[in-house]
Amino acid sequence: MAAVTNNTPVSNSIATSTRFTDEYDLKEELGKGAFSIVRRCIQKSSAQEFAAKIINTKKLSTRDHQKLEREARICRQLKHPNIVRLHDSISEEGFHYLVFDLVTGGELFEDIVAREFYSEADASHCIQQVLEAVRHCHESNIVHRDLKPENLLLASKTKGAAVKLADFGLAIEVTGEQTQWYGFAGTPGYLSPEVLKKEPYGKPVDIWACGVILYILLVGYPPFWDEDQHRLYNQIKAGAYDYPSPEWDTVTTEAKRLIDSMLNINPSRRISATDALKHPWICQRERVAGTIHRQETVDCLRKFNARRKLKGAILSTMFVNRTLIPSNRSRATTQSGSSAIKESGDSNSATIDDTNDIDRLSLEITKVTEQLLQAIANSDYDMYKSLCDPKITCFEPETIGNLVEGLDFHKFYFDTVLSVKASKPTINCTMLTPVVHTLGDESACIAYVLLLQYIDRSGQAQSVRTEETRVWHKKDSRWLCVHFHRSGMFAQYFVLFVLSTCTLISANDDLSSQRFRGHVLKTNGKYEIVTALATSYKEPNKLEDHVLATGFWDQTYNKTGWSVLEIQTLDNETNFDQAYSAGVLEGQFTRELIGYQWQNNIDDICTNKTEFCYYLKQFFLIQLDWMYTQIESYPNDEYWHQVNLLLIQLNGLIDGYNNTLRGPRKELDDPLSFFLFQVAESVGDLAGRLKVPDVPKHDSCSALIKILPNNSDIFVSHADWSNFRTMLKVIKRYSMPLKRTPMAGSTLIPGADTIFSSYPGTLHSVDDFYMTRPGNMTIIETTISNNNDDLTHNIIPISVPEWMRVVIANRLSDSGQDWVNNFFLFNDGTYNNEWMIVDFKQFTPGQSPRKGFLTVAEQLVTNFLSQDMTDTLVNKTYWASYNNVYFPEFRKLSGEEALAQQKGPELYSWKNSSRAKIFERDHVTVVNLTTMIHMMRYNDFKNDPLSKCNCTPPYSSELTIAARCDLNPSNGTYPDSPLGHRIHGATDAKITNYAMMQNFNLVAIAGPTSDTQPPFVWSESDFDTKVSHVGHPDKWDFGPFTPTWMLP
């Protein structure tokens, strides 16, 4: 259908006793669907032209008849100049006639590509008319549900003809702003996140579709696109769109902001049609919207039109074949639902309509099952009881006799297993791959895999999978569970939790001070791990036992502040076996500390942020899925091969932790478990991308590169700044002689041997501090902040995570420029840093460092700048980094320049910040290792004039090289929150120099500085009971530490 040429009403009631042909003359065919045909007609009494949609009701089911009546009822209510109007509805035996305005202008999108001039202001005028139509619908409590280009028509072919909204075949009647589940309906690329998640929805679904349409109007292609519908839906649910250059560079910021307000993944925060019409880009377009001709948009839109027309024709043909050819196949409905292609008016495009009763019942069963599982997770017996039949039967593997009846056992289970008062376990229940079979209207069966995740008494993260089946029956309009069957035993895990006498191993226990040796073996394709105390370890025969990897674990952090991990793989093994076995050893060795690390730093990421973590998971699922595809498409490419190896190593880590060796594989089971360890530093930036407030970003660091007098030596140093709860640190050494590719004859990677500071559960540094050989490079960074929200739109999941890009750059690079080139590939835009790549191959003691010795690179979301800074280092004799942006272009783009003017230079100026001036003043004092340690642990904040601020008291321990914000008075007054009292500061220092690089080692100091300040003691801190620090030493007062490497 198209737009109106005449708005004179003919009839507003259904004429069931009048034959259509008595009032109208039928003319030529205008379009055709599976069950209907559209023809031009002329009203005999007025000679006016209309379009008659003629539906063959003999082919319709009872449900289709109801939908037809609903469409007619809705269309009769809507009278607006931007809506195609229904003038008559006539029902006869075998046929139903809907008489609409005749449209002659065609589709809006087709008209645009035929125009000689098309600007941003024209797009504003188009979307304004669409929004006017939507506002009228919403004021009438009508939701269209199928807004898309095919349903946007022009009243006539004259210039400036009105845009008309057509096809209300999927429209529904709602009650005000209330939401509920109305069924899965719409067109894939325009569906909103809440519809895809099968959550209650309402009017905001139309606004989401308007946002997609506006995006296309501005650049000619959609914000979400993938040939694979599963990946498309994941993009939509994560809100994973961006504004790529160069086509979006000429679009005004106001237009992008309007799109953002429409494409908010939270429907409650999505703009309304009324408010959108008040947006400056709409109501003040002459002043705000761009007026240049957008030829690139027109060209892209032409291709977009051709693609959707072709796809729509194919899908319509599929529909006709599927509907007219009988099928004897039965179906079971899963949570994702089954969808049918439905004709959408006389359009060629395909629409999903999945609102049948079976699917509605399936959703009800899925939801009530989720409620029951949540009751288990919350130890809420009353809620659980309300969802169960009193005579429920169940098959419980952990009960005597297995089959039990009634709720007595359930009550015992809740009272003795789940309701642990003193130290209740954290439980998370996730239902995976549910399949629902409906048995009439009042009975149903659901089968699913239950993933149970919790922290046990030792602080270790545990996960258990079981298979369950539940039978539900509706009684007195309520669903009650009448039977369930569990194939695995998970209650025993919690029984052990309750009954075991094990307690947390404190930092002073003997077991935490032991050294362990271990090997990963492979025999007849099966993997095995052997570990024991180093003093009693029996060395295997590497040839006979087929050793893949050997390792050493020194868990003496209570004495030195550091644990030490060494992993060495054998160069005659495949890259895949090397990566996997390295991960297995680490997972097994560091199991205890991984549990502590999860409890202290990861477990609360999703606390009270259920919606955010859902979108976070969707983002990571899309990212992982894209990486899997790239790996499979380019198996011999050196970059994607290393991505593959990192995923395999991560799965090895998971298998070693779980003590279940499944062999090398890239696919991860859950992106919010061990993968979250790796990406934790990116979560704050992703929260900004998803517009979720109050999610902290990574903190800061200090770094110094210093040339000693007469070029006798060069020191490289780094101090990590973070929350003190992160202080369980591990110095790791991976000696993995990997080849660049899996192909025969491939050469050794430059970063085959790597030393780095790190944490339990992570395969990268996080701080970051790395030393590599044979590349002979040291790589460090300090974080820089992005305060420009407009840049966050460039964060997309079609990318490689930051932690992977760092490790791959370390492995594949032999120079600073190599590192920059490798790191910037497939940038995800998170965890923005200033990187310093120090190439010790370009230095000989007694001589000035040669070109390429120091490369500095800064990432600001997806923007990247780098430069060889060797000459600057030589001229100044030092290079300092302290979380301020160096490159002038980025200082302005990041918003830091504006912050310095607004809040002062102490924190926000590269040249005049407190740390910049301290390094400038004191770098000359560094003449040896002792003075370099003193420099990186320096904190005299009460006496140093450079630590002063407009505060009460007039100084802050944030404004120095090694911050100790815990020492700032809690009752002080501070103009900026980083200057105040918080559990934050420098948590270590790592130093290397030319001589240590030759011996491949470093000096490290753990914990907050205590050089001129009192040592940090948890039990004496006011944060002791507020911040999780399981497994930490109580007192942090450690000296310099150099690892003794046990492996060759």
C-alpha cells in the first residue's frame, strides 16, 4: 500500500450485508501476497480512487481471522495525515475487503535515491513525519510493531508529498504505558532488544525502529547488520552500533544524540515520540541539521534498497512454498521460539510473527522456571514452595531411594544446605538451552541444562552443570511444578560446603608457603597433569612420558609480597598443545589464589547490575563469535593463529582449575567466568558505551624511563595504582617457543620468553609491565582517561579485546613500530593507555640509545597516535608517564584539556600536574637501583609543596609518585573525589635495566609504599570490613624482591 490521494471518509463501520462490488469497481492489480491481493478500485458514488486489500478468508485460521479483525479495528481508530487511512471494511463469505487510501508516490526510500539533492535536513523532515504518525498511534494506545522502510510511503509523486505510515497487520492495542509480552513480532533488523529477549514491551519498540530508520536515512545502511540472524540479534541486544568514519564525520552531533536516545537498550530510558519531536535536530532543523548534499548516503541507500528487495522477494517465495505445501512435521518450541514468515501488507519484505498460543505458553513456562531457580539461588523456601505442588514428585540422585514425594526433602535441603547463616555461599543459577513441550493449555514440560556457580568456603569459584526436566500443571490459574528429574548431583557440593571443616588458608599458614613442581603429559591423545611439593617431586622421563610442559609455583607471597609462576613448554610440540598445557599448569597451580581473586575483585562486578551484565555478556558473545569466525576463515594467518592460541590457553587455564582436562579448543563455555578475569579492565569503558552509570574504570600508574649519567645504563620502572583489594600479585614467566603460524617451517615468535607482573586467573599483566626475548624489549603503560562520551560509540564487539592485542603484540613484535602496528589491529576501543615500548637492542652502555629505542603510543578509544621519542628521551635524559595525555591532538579530543581548565592542573595537565613536576624536579637523583626504587616509592605528601591542593587539610597523598589515598583523612574536604580518602594508591613497583635485561630478570616491591609512610595494615584500616581482601597478608611491609628462576 502507499499514501493517500484523498482523505474523504467513505465509511467507518463494517458493512457485512453489502456486497463489495455494489459499491466499488475493481481495477488492475497493484500487489499480491499469499492470502491477499491488492487492487485499485473506484467508489461508484464518488468516483474516488482507493486501494482494496482483498483477503481470501477461506485460507485463514481462526487466529488469522482474529488478527484481521484486530487490524481493521485499529485502522479505523487512526486518523492522521501521516498514516494511510482505512475508509471501509467489508466482510463477505470467503473474502474480506479493506479499503485504504490509494498510494501513488511509492516508498520513501526509493524516492530519496531518485532525488537530485538530499541532505541531513531532509532526513530530519522525513523522520519528523514518521514520528508524528508514531505519536498519534501511541496517543491512541496503538503500537505498530513493524516500522521499516517498506511501510513508509509517499502520498504522491509530487515534490514534498507527505510521508505516510502503512501496514498495521502486526499492530496491537496496549494499555497506556504498561508493558507485557505480546509475542515475537516484527522484522529482524528493526526488532528491539526487549522483544529479542522476550521481555514485556510496549510503545518504546516503535521508537527503537525509528532509531534504526533514522540511522539508515543518514548514511544509507543500517546500524545492525549480519547475514547470520543469531549474530544480528546479539548485536541488537548488546546495542552494538557505532558511527564509523568517514561517512559519519559529516553528520552533526545532534543527529547522533537523537539516534542514541532512540537506540537506548533500556526501554525505560528510551526517548518518547513526543520528546523526540521536541529535539533541536527536529524542531530547529534549519539551524541545527546539516544542509550539504549527501551523495554517499544516496549511493549506499540505492544498494540497500536493492538488497532488501531481493531478500524480501526470496523470503516471500519461501513463505508461499511453506504455507501451500502440506507438512507432517511436528515441532517443539525452544526459548528462542519458532518463527514464521508473514506477508506484510503488499510489501515484498518478510516479517516475523510468532505470537501464537504455544509460544506464549512456552514463554510462561520458561519464566516460571526461572523464578523457581531464582528462589533456589536466594535460599527463599517460601517462594520455592509457592511454585510447587504440595505432592510434587521428584527423582533426586542424592536421596536414598531416589524417587521422593512431597516437600519434606525440599524443606530439609533449604534449611541445611542452602540457608547457611554464618557463611552463606554466593549462588548463581543460569538456565541454558531450555526446550519446552506444551501439553494442551494447562500442562507443559521443560528440559534444560542448569549451570550453578558459587564461591566455596575456601574462596574458590566453583561451577556445576546438571540436566533437569520439570513438569508444570496449571491449577487455579497458577503454574505449579508437579514433578522434576535431575540427572546430576549438585546438592552434594553444598552439603560439603556446610559439613566440611576446611577454612580459608591465611597468609601465615604453612601450606601457603610451599613450592610446587608440575608437568602436563599426553599419552595416546589423553592429557594428564602431575603436581607435587617441589621437595618430593619425581621428575618424569620427558621422552617416555611425553611431557608437554613443566612448571614451578612458589606461593610465598606472605614472605615477599609476590607469588612466582614459571611455565615452560617444549619446542617440539605443536603450538596448540603448548598453549593448552601452559594454561592447564597455571590453572592447577594458582587454583587457591584464583578463588581469592574472584571473591575480592570480580564477584561484585554484576552486583545490582543484572541488566548491565546481561548486555555485557551479549557484547562478549558477539566478540567471541566474530573471533571464532575469523580464526576459522584464516587458520594460517599469524595474527589469528595467536588469537586462537590465547583462547586455547584460556581453556587450558579453566581445565586446570577444574581438574578436568578436555584438550585444546577455542570455544569458551561462559564469557562471564574466566573470560571476565581477562577483560575486567575494559568493563568500565564498556559501561560507558552501554550508558550504565556507577561502574568504576581502571585506576592509574606512574612510570619512569631514566638514562644514567654518561649513558652508563638505562632504567625502566613502573608502579601500578589500584584498589588495595587487588594486591594478590604474581610474577609470571612464560617460556613458550611458539611458531608464528601452524604451518611447517614457520619461525619462532620474537616474544617466546616473557616475564610480566600479573594476577591469579589472568593470562596477561593488567598493570602492564612486560619483558620479552629474544625481542629484548620492555613494554609498560599508564592509563589515560577518555572524558569524551561521543567517542564511546566507536566501541564495538567486532574487534579483538585489549588484553589479547597486548599479548599478541608482545609475541609477534621485534621493534617498537612492529608492536604499534600489531597492537592497533582490530582495536576494541577499551582500556585507553599511553604505551612505552623500550627496545634494548638499540642501546649499548656508554653510547646514546639509537633511533627506535623508545616508541610512545597512545590509544583514545579507536584513535591511535605513536611516535619515536628516543631523541626526546636523550635530550631530557628521562621520560615520565603519569596518566595524562601527551599528544596535543588527544589532549583536546579526550576532554582532558577542558578538565584542566575547569578543575586545575594538579590531576589533569601533562605539563603541570603534580607528578609531572615531581618527576621533572627529582629524576636527576636517580643514579642507581637504590635511588630508582626510592623515586618510584616516593611519597612525602604532607611536606612536599607539589602535593598541595585546595583541600582541608591542604594536601593529598594522591598528588605524588606512589599514592597512599588511605592516608588522606576521612573527614577532610576535597574538591575532586580522587584527592580524597579511599582504598587506593600505588600497589607495587617493578624495575629493570640493561644489565637485568641481559640476565632476563627484574626487581619488584609489593604493596603500598612504606618508605616514608607507615606500612599499610588491613586490621588497622577503616576499610578492613568494607573491602574484600581474602588471602591477603595483614601487614604490607616488603622489601625489594628478585625472583630466582628454577627452570632453564
